[in-house]
Amino acid sequence: MKQRIWIFIFSIILCVILTGCIKKDERGQKQKVAIAGVLAMKPDILLMDEPFSGLDPLSLEQFLETLTVLHKHGMTQILSTHDVD
């Protein structure tokens, strides 16, 4: 399971490297890079504000799966969102 998390993190970083700089209007890519950067630090507690905004459906699904695995491994997660779904 840890391997899947690292694959997620490195796939985001690799995507950014291969596509070059993140453009000003690409909020979803910025969000993925920020998430990957934080997860790479292996925090005990993950505090997130609007973590799903700007993510496409596939990235959202991957992120939620990653959060589930991290929770099963004991990571505390706190998030705020305005999404009512």
C-alpha cells in the first residue's frame, strides 16, 4: 500500500517535469504538486483546506484512495470544504 502512495506522488512529480512549468491557470496541477510535496514529508497529521478543489475526477479518485490508505496506516486527517456532496 505504501508503494501505491509513492507511485501516486512520483507520477504527479513526473507529470510536472515532463509537461514543463505549471501555467498560471492550471490550478489542478498546482494542487497535485502541493499534495505530493506534503505527502513526501510523511506527516503524522494532515491538515487540508479545500483539498479537492481544482482536481479532475480521476485525480480526485486517486487522492481519495490515497487518503483512505493513509488513514488505515494511522495518519490523522483534518479537512475543511464547502462541498456539500
